Amino acid sequence: MASKPDRTSSSVKSSTIWISYDLGVRGDYEGLYRWLDNHSAQECGDALAVLLFQWRTDLLADLKFDMKNEVKFDKRSRVYVIYRDRDTNKNKGKFLVGGRKAAAWTGYAQTSEGDTDEEN
């Protein structure tokens, strides 16, 4: 279970976030869909949702704590969140659960290396 963020003496803030998810074949989609529905998330395509998330002290810590209390994650689970950082006013993204894999499109791009053939 995730450690509980300090929720004392902070006012409630709201942030629009996008969540991309891949829980694998046997993942807890029922728990995730319940969590998304409870937060009035809107579908944005395969495995992508947008919602307004309310938090107090730290957006990512509060989000991770909230999700981990409702959804069972395993070693194959991946959840990526995209949000606007309030300090820098820049869009950012981070894995809350799991991490990056090799992209399915790796190796498809044509490179310009080797345009000139030379004798060995």
C-alpha cells in the first residue's frame, strides 16, 4: 500500500490530467475503470483518459496514493500521467506505476547514415 501523503493545512487544488494505462492481460481493469468513473474521467482513445483531479500537497504523490488504494497493480502494470507543472507552467509526464518499454515502432525509421558507399 502506498504511503499516505501529508494532507494537513493545505487547501484543495485541482489539475487537469491525462492518464495513459496498460495493466497487461490480467490487470485490474475493473478497479481502474471504477476509479476513472469515480473521478468523472472522459475517454480519449485506447487506454487514455482525461480528468480533473483534486489534490492537497503534491499532485503526483496524492494521485499515486489515491490510485493505489483503489487499483491492484502488478509488475506488468504501467500508468503514465501528463499534467501541467504549476511552478514552471510546462507540460510534464511521468510514470506513476511501471516504466518505459521499447517502442513498437523502433527500427522503422530510415536513417541517413551510410548515404555514401565507400570501398573498404
